[in-house]
Amino acid sequence: MQKVVQLAGTARERCNTSLKTPLLSLVVITDTQRISDVQSLQSYVKEEINIRDINLTGGEERYNILLEARVDWPTPGKKLKKDAQVVRKALPNLTQEQLKQYMHDKKIVIDGFELDENDLTIVRVLRIDKAHNSNEDGPQWEAAFSEDVIVLLYTASHLKLLDEGLARDMINRIQRMRKKAGLVPTNDVNMQYGIISNPEHVDVNAVVLSQQSLFTNSLHGRLNQTSDGVSKESTILEEEQFIGNLTLMLRLAEIGEHLCHIV
């Protein structure tokens, strides 16, 4: 299970996608026992890697995972000498069944030349094709491999998940502010936000509106937009917060202050 988390992290790093960015799905390809292990702890794995859905399977071919033979040529080159070029040209034509048989037998005959287990390295690769793995913006799947586990991370952005990611960022910052102010979960306060800088024109109000149930469940109260001319006397704590290129003013205030509510 920990290996799945590590491989998913590796896939995120390769496609430069922060762990804070929620993604739609992860495919885990492995044996039956490991599938059972991950199945029993799916909630934990989803939280650790910030994924909405996990698909567990044992079928590599379904996801275009193929075997590929790679050669460290100095070693077999000494054995094959001038015939090395013959073998080099034949390698791309080996079938998946031939490569599987080599993994089992630890030897293979290519154009009359026998290679043993020290001559070839068999690796798994994700075959990229337009029908399955790419769109106009580039590949949607990022793969990470170990000897017995393969993960495929679906990297295409999803608007709803991006909204949820921003909401969770705001929630985390408000929770830290509550702790800094010495508040406990039972302390009812007004939680407010204001937009200071928004160069990418993120519709923060729409995000708060669509994610209000998440704010309410996580913060035990609504998040409201501050109104103009609000008195500062009831302010408990106010901080500027930077989320990407977005700058917000987050504020905790005593109950009873006039607010501009999001409805």
C-alpha cells in the first residue's frame, strides 16, 4: 500500500502536479493480494495522494502497458561481436509473448543467437497513442513502475476538483488561523474572506458558493464574503493569504457583525 502512495507521488512529480491539486483518478495494476490490501485502505490512500477515485486491476494490456527489451550493449556486444547489429535490429520485432517467455525461461534465441538473463532487461512502458493517452494539451496519463506494482495517474485537470482544491486550501488556512487565535471547535465565529489580488480572474465567489457544504462541514459554519465598511472592532484575527497567484484576506470576527452573505 505504501508503495502505491510512493509511486503516485513519483508520477505527480514527473508531470509537475502538486499534491495540493486534486486529481480525478488513479489506476493501480498489481497482483490479487496487493489489490486486496489497497482495497481495504482505499480511503487512506485517496487522502494521502489527493485522488477522487482508485481503480484496482490486474490487467496491464487494457491500459497499454507493454513489455520492452533493453540492452546494455557492451556485455552482449562482446559475445555477439559483428552480429550485434543483427540482434539490435531484431529486438523491436519481439512480440509480447516472446518477452514474457524470456522472463520465464531467462533465455531467448533471436535470429539464431542465444541471449541469457544477463543480456536483456525487460521493462514495462506505457505506450502513448492518440486514442487512449493524449489530447491536444499532451498526455493525460503519467505512469510509475516498480517490479510488482504499476500506477497510472490521470493528470487532466477537472474544473470541479480544482474548485474543491481551492476550497480545501482556504479551509486549511482558516483552521490554522482559528488555532492561532486560540479558538476551539465549539467557539462560534464569523469566518470571512475578501479578494485583494486576482490576476487569473478566479471566480472565488462561485467556488465558495458551490463548495459551501464543504466549508460548513469542515469549519462548523459558513464562509462569507466581507462587506464594505465593516467595523474592525469585532475582528479576532485577520491575515493576508497567498494561494497560487490569488491573494485573499481571511478574517475571523465575533458573532453579530453585519456580513455580506453568499446565498
